[in-house]
Amino acid sequence: MKCPHCQHVQKLTMRAYYRSPRGRHVCVSCTQRFKLRWSFSYVALLALASLTTVYAPALILYWLTRSVWLAALCGVACLFLFCFPIDRLLDERRDTEKVPA
């Protein structure tokens, strides 16, 4: 990610990703707040990643076991194991915009 205030490039760690669920981050260099922009391609890629890594395994497990709880648990596990890291990688490559203090 690049800070729009000071142009400092910083790596988005998993800790920083989980601490800012709405996409608002703080620059480690100038301590200014900024947020990530949403684009159609980002939303489309995230929806595709969610379908393939969360929904499909949960649905298959539901068909095999007919257990809603087991399928939901599988969906949550797949969300943390696959979808969140994919979203973090997409966040690292997204553009940023300034947020008023």
C-alpha cells in the first residue's frame, strides 16, 4: 500500500489487516489515516474468491452430511484460511485515498 499523504510504501500485514476491518489504515511513516478505494474489479474478484473458497466447499459438505452446522463451520474455516488472505493480497494492490482527520 502507498500512503497518499507522504507516498510511503508499506506492507499490509495480517495484524494490520485484522485491525482495520473497514479498510482504514494508518501510515507508519507520517501517522496519517487513509482508506482503500473500492473498484468493480476488486468486488468481482472478491466475490469469485468467496464463491470458490467458501461457498463451494460448504455446499459440498452439506450435500454429503446434510448438517447445516458442519457446513457453516466449514464455511467459516475456509473464510479464515483462504478468503481473508486473498482479500489481504487484493488490498495490498488497491489504490488509496485520503481520509480527513
